[in-house]
Amino acid sequence: MLCPKCGAENPASRAFCRSCAQDLWPTLKSKSSTGAIAAAVHAPSVAGMPVATAQRETSSRVESSFDFSGFYGVKGWLLLFCILVTIANPLSAAAEALRIRSVAVTILDAGFAALCICTGYRLWSIKPKSLRWVEIYFVVRLALAAVTLMGAIISKRPALGRDFSLNPSLESGITNVYGTIIWWAYFKKSKRVKATYGRNL
């Protein structure tokens, strides 16, 4: 969609122009209403559709009529995610590399820290294909969690210590898996993510 002020190309459902920050919602609303009228004239009625198709059609119409303009920008939970990925994760990886002092672990942590910084920067700056970087980040984090869990199992250390505390490697792997699942669900459903980046994961 072209910005009416500067003419820059923007994703179809973006709230504001990525170039000049012009409000694009009036344009979106007029286009969506025109599209709805055309669909009503040319498309068959929902009553004649199968149930699953009718449900998808109804939900897409409701979603397209929802005003996302108040959700644009890196704020709230999205801002927290950016801070964790850009700052907290690289610091944690650096601390782990200093603690273990292994060449393989240092290389792995350095690569993961670089991925975190790139992902956080692109999200924070609302760059194109930001969500593609988020998908890669989630996949890598799950892979590292799986490696951590496998290492905890292969080492044959007891899962629980005498004080009933979890094996640190096992605890770290489980925490990373649950954290990734929770954040993935956020990026799948968040209205702020959709308004800011044009889509969800």
C-alpha cells in the first residue's frame, strides 16, 4: 500500500508509514469497506458455504474491521521481549562463556548472542522481515534447549539434588523451552505485533 503523504510502499495492514509515520488507517478503512462491498456483490452468501469456510470468512471479516491503530509501536510486552533479546540474552550468554571456559561453548554463545542482538535490533527498529528473524531466533533457542536437555540426560546426574533442587542444566533447558513456547504464542496472537509489523507469526 502506498503512503498518501510520501508515496512509500508499506505492508497492507501497517498502521503508520515506515518512512514518514503518516497515519495509514483512514486509507486502510476505506479500502476494506470498498472490498467488503465488492465481496458482498460478487461472492456467494455465507449461508450457502460449508461450516468451516463460513467460520473462516466471518472471522476474517471481523479481524479486518478491528481497529489496530492504538496498538502500533514497540511498547508493553513487545518492548519487554526486545529488552530481553537485545540486552539480557547476550549478557547471559557472555556470563555462561566466562563460567564454562570452553572454546566450543564460547563460539556457540557468541553466535547466539549475535543472533539475539540482530533480532532485537530489527524488532526495535521495525525493520522489514523482522518476524522472520524472530522465527529463526525461536528455532535456534529451542535447538539449544534440546541440546542442553540431552546433555543433562547423558551426564547421568540426578534430576533432583538432596535439597530437591533441579539439576542446573535440566532446569535451564526446561526454562528455555517453556519461555520460547510462551513468547511464540504471544507473537502468534498479539494485536500489537500485527499492527506494528503487518502480521503475526
